[in-house]
Amino acid sequence: MEKMAQKKYLIAKLTSCLREDKIQLWKLPYTNEKKEAGKEMKELVQKYSSKLNINENDTENMLEEIRCKAIERGTGNENFKVTGIARLDIYLPRRKSRKIPLETNLFITGKELRSQIAQEHALKENAIKIIINKKQLDLGKTLEDQGVTHNAKVMVLQLEQSDEETKRKVQEEELQCKKEKEINDKMQRTKKGLEILAEREEYLDPDSVPYLDIANQTGRSIEIPPQAKKALVLAMGYHEKGRALMKKKEYEIALPYLLDADKHFCECSTELLNTVDNYAVLQLDIVWCYFRLEQLDCLDDAEKKLSTAHRCFQRCYGENHERLIDIKGSYGREKVLFLRLYLLQGIGHYHSGREKEAAEYIQKASCLHEELSIDPDKVHRLSLLGFSEQEARLALRACHGNVEHAANLITNRREEKAQIRREERAKRRQRLEDINTLKSMGYSERAAQVALHNTQGNLDQAFKFILDNPELLLEDDDHDPVAMDQFQVSQESIDQLMYMGFSRESAEQALKVFKGNIHLASQTLAHYGGVLPASLQLSPEGSSLSEESTSSKDSPTESAGSSSSATDEDMETDAVNEILEDIPEHEEDYLDLTLEEEEQIIHEYLSYIQVPQH
């Protein structure tokens, strides 16, 4: 990695010099008719070797590499215009010859491209994923339909790691196939689980049916419109899955989840993204993933993503972190995000040949690393008080290493969270009481849950809401209009409703719809002026309810893809549980970086730019 980073820096510097001097190496006099290097190249070698303080041999090799690539690109451009055969740059996983050209038409499918790459480079087809334009390649669509163009960069991710000898062993092959299948199955389960959670309504009982909630920086739930919340839940769910894999250093598997998260975040409104720092953290995580995979060249907009993250942090935290200080009392914990941001920005500048800017940002990251480094002894002292290592690290950074202040901070935060839990329990108790009140009036539990949710817990309004939405009055198993029509209504019940002033026809029809429940029948008839609303009326033949009713009474869990099959329900439960396992208990888990990787990379890049380390 060391030589690669330095070579990128020097090539970027040479390219900048050529641009400044308006030199085009692929033209005369630097390239002759036979496309060989002209004699004038030697003069350039001497000039730039002296200017950049590089030995002549290295300068000559790098200039020749730049010249050959320019000729290749020019030839490829002409060829594409004439034949329609595109040239793709294939970036292979962790190999010496990382960037390999591949020629193809753009009408082949993603599956055909994957197969071609696998065959040409001795890779297992089912063990690789293709990323183009920050999106996973769709195997069923053509390259053109997916926006793939001439000179596109194609990143190949390898999902299994094994040496050549291991690959030859049949037993290991079987294990790898099993692992690949597990990875693909896991991605499908993640998608399924997140879709279920995103579709689940908040009126369901969280103690028995889990759903994802969005909370602010203090841990309290925030109100978000349903459609926006669905996109945000999907985005944050994929992000958490990716982060869980990043913690295990499984960057190849993590990246597709992060890119899926980015896609769903883009469906959220700009206003919403400006209120949460999740989107900024995701941009950092994506760039970090590409960097750790040594594939930053494939991410054309890495600089843009980092700038987006910086702006988002400023909007969320305040220009000088004043919002964070107002909410949390300090901003020490969030500094780890700025450390990684500055480090990645410095690396980007270095790879682009901007040594001065690289030095500035990497030094900023180095200073933050010194400030945020935690004394293990202080962590140990806090652990003796019953605090976790994660709590200790976060609190020590927030309190600038003061153990006593950190202990007080953790204690106060635990009490705040306990208070929030007490408030939530009290709300649930009140909600349960209100549900039971509505049930005692003859309404179903589901109707009570939906009504209270839509009226923010107001019991009187919930009662009216149910009557205004009569489809809620039907039980989940009351959807068969034929059974309703055939229900035998007693004459005594009809007489009771007629005594209240309702017509025989309306009384009989209401009792059939509500299966003899006089209370519901009378309340509904009274609310609608003595006649059932159109959505509850049986057709003259008694064969169906109105279309409005039959389409509106599907349960929300059915729209989320649930099934009456016990096996399908078990699979859904497993999928949801897998998602929940990857969601950290601590709300500031994303700030708990050990900084071990960052320390190593800071020292490495400081040695390249020859800046004295602090």
C-alpha cells in the first residue's frame, strides 16, 4: 500500500505539470507515427525529475505509463465511435495488476459481464459482486440500461478470501459455495426484514411486535411523515448492517449494504437529511470502505461525498458545534467523525498530488488523534465502577479525559435514559387502558390501536375516528361478505334496533355485518343517520361488500409481505431478528471508534509527506 500511495501521488504531480505546461504526450513530438516514445521525452524526464526531485529512472517510467494510458484511451475512444465497443477499466480485488482494460459492447447483461470477468481473471462467478457508478450491477439488465458508459470504472468485490491451494481442494470449494450462498441469503433476509420493519405501523404493540423508531440525539422519538419514515428506516437499517460488517473488517460484504443505504437516503427530503447526522456518517463510511479496499480510484466523487459530510455535520451540529453543546453539553464524542473526515480528505489530496493540502488535513487528523486518545488505565478505573468500556471511552472523550466528570456524565445519561423508559412505559400503560376502554365498548383491539395512533392518544377523538372509518369496525375474520349475508339475525335483536327508531332493513343489514353485535350496529346506524355507510353495505345479491371496504381492510402486516403460513411467519421473524441483532444498544455506538486503524494510517501518510509528527 505504501508504494502504491506514493506512486499515485507522484503520477498526480506529473500529470499536473503536464497540464500546466500544456503538453499532450500522445501527440507529436512525444509520440511518433508508430506510437513509440519520441526523443523529446528524455528532455521532459530531465526537466520533471529536477523539478519534483524524483530520480530520472522513476520519472521516465511514470511518464511512459501516463503516455501509454493516454494512447490507449484515445484509441479506445476512436474504436468506440466506429464500432460501439466500449472500454471498461476493471479494478480487481487486492492484486498487483489492479486495473485491467476490458472491451465489450454495452448490450450484454450484467450477468454476462460478471461471467466474462470471472473467466478472464480466474475468479468464482458467484463469489464476486460488481460495483459501477456506486451501484451494484443488476445481473438481469443490459449495461446500457444501467447507465454504464465507455471508459466506466468497474469495481470487483470478492466475497471469499482463500489462497490458490485452498481453491483446489474439493472440500474447501464446497465450504466456499456454502459461504457464498449464506452471504447472498443473508442479504435477501436483510432486505426482507427491513421491508417488514419499515412497513409496520406504530399502533402495533412494541412489546410483542417490534418495529423501528427514529429518535433524536437525546433518545426521544421524533415525528416523521409515514412515507419519509419508511425510506429513512430502510436507509438506517442498511447502514447499521453495513457498519456491523465494517466492525468485523468485512469491507467487501459491507459496501453493498452501504450503497443500498445511500440509495434510500436519497429518497428522503433534504430538510430531513439536514436534521440528522446519519447521512453524513454514511458518506464517511462509504469512502472509508473504498479506501480500506484500496479502491478509491473507483469512487470518482469521493471528494464530493466528504464535502457533503462536512456540510451536513455543520448543519446538524452548528458552525461551531453550538447545537451539540446545547443538546449534549459537549462535542468531544463527535470529534472522532471529524478525525476520520480530515484523514480521508488528506488522503484524497495526497492521491491528487496536492501535498500542501494533504499535509494540512492529515496534521489536523493527527492533532485530533492525540486529543482523543484514551488512557487504558482510565477506562479500567471506570469499568471498576460498573461502567462498560464503550461508555467509558465515549464519556472520557466528552470530558477531555477527566475520570470524575466522565463517571458523573455516564450516571446522568443512564438516569436520563431510565427516565425516558419510565415515560414510555407510562404512555404504554395509558394506551393499554384506553385500548381496553374502547374494547369494552365493543370495538376490536386493532380498531382501538389504529384509532388511538391516528388521534395521538385522545380517547374521545379515537371513538369518533372509528365511527368515521367504519371499515375498522370489521374484525379481521369478518371479510367474507357471503358469510355476513348468511348470518342468522334474531328477531329480538331486530326488534331492539327498531325500538330505537331504525328501519327493519337497516337493522337487519347492520346486524348481519356486525354478526349480531347490537352495540356496534346501533352506534354505527346512529352515527350515519340510520343507514349503514356505503363501504359496509352488502350488495343486493349479498355477494360482496363495496370495493372501498374490501380494499381498505387489508391488515398492514399483509402489505409488508406476511403470510398465513407458519413457516413464512417463522422466516419473517428470523429476518426481523437478524436486523435487530445488528442494531447497537448504545445510541452513540457509531462514535465509539478505537482509532487504532486511524493511528496507523496517520503515521503512514505523515511519513510520505515528510512532516514532523506531533
